[in-house]
Amino acid sequence: MPDDALTVNQPPRDHVLAALEAAPGVDRTGPEWEAFRQRFDAHFGELANLFERLYGERGDWRDHLAQLVVECAASWQRRPSELKALDARRDANPDWFQSGRMLGGVCYVDRYAEDLEGLRARIPYFAELGLTYLHLMPLFLAPEPNSDGGYAVSSYREVNPRLGTMSQLRELAADLREHGISLVLDFIFNHTSNEHEWARRAAAGEQEFEDYFWIFPDRTMPDAYERTVREIFPDDHPGSFVPMPDGRWVWATFHTFQWDLNYSNPAVFRAMAGEMLFLANQGVEILRMDAVAFIWKQLGTVCESLPEAHWLLRAFNAVCRLAAPSLLFKSEAIVHPDEVVQYIDPAECQISYNPLEMALTWEALATRDARLLAQALERRHNLPDGTAWVNYVRSHDDIGWTFADEDAAEFGINGFDHRRFLNRFYVNRYPGSFARGIPFQDNPRTGDCRISGTTASLAGLEDVTDAGDSAAVRRILLAHSVAISTGGIPLIYLGDEVGQLNDYGYADEPGHGADSRWVNRPHYPAERYAHRNDPWTPEGAIYAGLKKMLAVRERTPELAGNRLIGFGTGNRHVLGYQRPGERGVVVVLANFSDEPQHVTPLTLSGFTTASTDLFTGQTILLGDGITLPPQEFVWLRAHTA
């Protein structure tokens, strides 16, 4: 637009409308323009308020806002018609992701299927499993071998050539959509690779792009920030800054080759909004917002979960409502439980990983004590309307013990000591441990450590050859039963449904030796998949057990949505909770002990005597209580007395 087309004295709305009228290449006629104007009228006020909050101290904030809205209008007009039809369907059914049919799968394209074409060939299996949501780990162009598993992005508009092309990704998204499967990708928006064009131009001294990052001429400001900022990857580098070849210092929260973006610059927001809308127009339906807690920096703070981080998410959401209305966000915030839930809101991240439930499921398996998990479900599980948890047993990442120390203290548990115990247990350094995990980022100075490992290896399946009476198989199914029955979207790391084991050869692959998380990112376990329909094998027993749970969940309305009510079992080994609905209440009881455990008649006296086992259809009488075998669970439809 011409520099003199607008005046900074205009109110933001008038300023932006004038920019839209003057913008070349924007078609301001017909029903598509009218649809955009209707969404503009509905959502611009929120976007303008957030933009002024974030950037109002800058004299040019209205100009950036105007350019942003023009870019939104152009992106909407480029949006394919089939995706606009999806927008309309989702607008008519905004709770679509709350369905009891929702099931997520996650994988690395190359490790699971070699490339995007190989992944398309696996769509029939995804349909067999019942997936409605497929999360592909980062597949963008990234530097090799130091890509941090793809989280160091060199271009958001190019697929790693080893995996395919953006055209193939667009075709895959369309094929998945035809099968009722939503494509989910990571949006790595806290940082880029140091090989991204923006970073290269910043390193070359271009002022415009230097302002995209946090670059300082000496250690004065880095030292000031590091007085209050925690160290994330001490094995990679100390502190939060790394030296550049010319002697300057750049902020790198995670790895040396990942440079943090400077969102105090509105040009960065606009640039990343453009990348986000580009991906939405390729057919991506959900973006996992990576490292959301770290996206805003302020001197003298921990630079995590600051108010501006939430304003940024809300502003990105407002952009989506203008130009890609059906796009959803999933938050990834591995922080204190009270902070995790702050990101979950219809105006921020509509869905979120549930790291507390995941970590405490493993804690309960190690201790055979379900009290911390029960406490978390009762206090921290329920979410605002229009949102949902993504519940998982494990992810591509490590396991961190994210429980709140104050919660543990109520049971006389010292949080620091308990984490040390859990770390020892899951790397098989504790007597009687069944686990075969690998330490990740073990920091002797702070005592911090996280755990790498597949579900099966952490649950003790490595020495099992016969499904028979396998405690490891029961642990795997028990852990998944919690993720599947607590509400929200259950997510399976693909391969875990057939009991894939650790890949101890991970260190032999270039760039992987210093990152133990590759132990739980094995290649496609073809032999294990071949046995998935043989119930006498561990993989067959796991697969059949999961399929059975998923079928019961799909036909049980009470298990859709999020609502959960705690249920005290009176037995520390037995987890209990209720999923209420119009037909009664589903009562879940799960025994985390290695011994049979009894739930007394008095504990169950709030329900009528007769209940129905949702797995067998048999009537279960509660008058004598219930005895659960080791690592077993029941889902009962009951009625209050």
C-alpha cells in the first residue's frame, strides 16, 4: 500500500478498512469477500485490542495491524474451496473434537513409513485402528544431522526432501480428510533453525532480520537475562545464549542451532502468521503450538508463561478466525500444572497435551499407589467448555515428573526425593524395577533428569515372549485405559499399540548419539505389526486389548467429552473416577498393585446394587464390593442409589 495511504491518527478499524480498500490483489466483490467481512466484523475488535496491548507503545503498530489484516484477506481468497467447506462444517459442529470416536496417532514420517507416499499407503491401517487424527512429527526442511528431531526449522514452506514435497503433503492431507482423519502438524513458532533464511540474513548483519531475533553485541544483556532464566538443555550449552561466529550473542533456549524469535517485534508476528496460514491452506487442521510457555521475554522474569504469551496465542487465534476459521491449536506446555491449564481456552489453545496425567500414570505404576493420580484427576482434569485434553501414555519426547510439589506434600511426599526415586526406578537402578528406560539430560548439579523409553520397555515387556500371564502387557493396557477413559482425545504413539521396544541402536545414527530420546523413536516394527491379530503374542494381546477399549468407548456416550468426577476408592492402590451422563454414570476402577485389591461394599454404597460391565455386558453386583486382579480395571455403568 502507498506510504501516504493511511494516517496513524485514524482509529484502528478505520485504518485497517482503508488499507483493505487500497490493497492491490484483494478481490472486494462477491460472496467470498462478504464472508471475510462478516468474520472481520466479528473478530477484528479482539485482534486490534490484543495488537495494541502487545505493540501499542510503537508508533507503527496500526500499520502492522493493517498489513496483517490485508495478508489475512489475501490468504482467505487463496484458501481452497474444499477447505472452506470444511470451515463451514466445523462452524456448524464446533464440538466435533469432543466425540467419543476421536482417536489420535502420532509418528515420524521417515521412521514409520519412509516418506509421505509410504504414509499414504498406510491409510487403510489407520482406518483399521480407528484414527481420526494423525499427528506427523516435524517434517519441514531442517539442518542435518542437528535438526533436534525436526524442531529446528529452516523453512516452514518446504518439506524435507527425504520425505517428499509440499505438494505430496497437500495430497496426503486431502486423502486423510476423505477418510475422516485430521492432519496435525507442529508449528515451531518459538524459534527457527540458524539456517533459516531469516537467521542467515540476521547473521549477515541485515538490520531488518537482526530484529527478528534476540541478538546482543556482548554478554551484558545475556548475563542480565540469565540471572532469572532457567537452563533448559545443560548438556547442549549453559544458560540461554550462544555465541555467533562474529562474537555477538543470540538467545537459544533449547539447542545452539535454534534461535529464539523476538515477538516484541510485530514484523515477527506477521511473518509467523503468514507461515501459519500457509500451512492451514495446505490442509492442516490442527497445529501443535510448540514451546508455548517460552515465546515472550521480559528482563527480570523467568521468561516463561508471561501474560504476553497468552495475548500472542489469542492474537494468532483471531488471525485464524479471519482466514482459516476451522484451524485449531494444541498447546505443548511442560510447566507447572497450574500454568498448563492457563493455555487451554477456546480463544487460545482449544486442545492440550495432558502431561500431568501421563507422568502420574507412570508414577502410579512405579509406586503401585494411585493417590497422586486420583488427586490430579479430581482437581486438575476438568476444562472450560469448548476445549479438550489430549491424553497420552507417552510421546516422542522424554517423561518429566511435572507434578506439583505442594500436591505431593499432602501425602507426605517430598517432591525432590520422589523425582529422584522415579528416575532411578525407570532407568532400572532401583531394586525390583521392571522398567528399561534411559536417562535424558541428567543434570548432577540440579538433580534434574527425565526419562526416555517406549511404553513397552518402560512397562517391562522386553523379557516377555508369551502374552500369557504377563504383568507387562497388563501394565501397558492399564496405562492406556486411563488415557482412553478419562475424556478428551486419546493419543497413541504409533507402534505402541503392538508393543514396540526401545531402539538401542539409536546412537549409531548420525546426530542422534547425544540425544537419548531417539531410543523411544524406533523404526516401523513390521514384525510386531504382523503379529497384531495373534492374541497369543504380546503384541496381539496389546492390540486386541486396545481395540476392545476403543470400541467400548465409542459406544458409551458417558465417555465422550471431558467431564470427570473423582471417586475415592478407600484403597491407595486402586484409582477411581466417574464419567457422568444421561444414562447414569460410568465408574472406572483400576488396580495399580501387583496383588489383588478389594473395594468395599461401603465404598460402593452410593450406587444401586446392580451395575453393568461395559466390556462383557454382564451384571455386576456391588453388594459384596469388587475385587480387582493385579493391574486390572473395570468400567461399570452404574446408577446412584
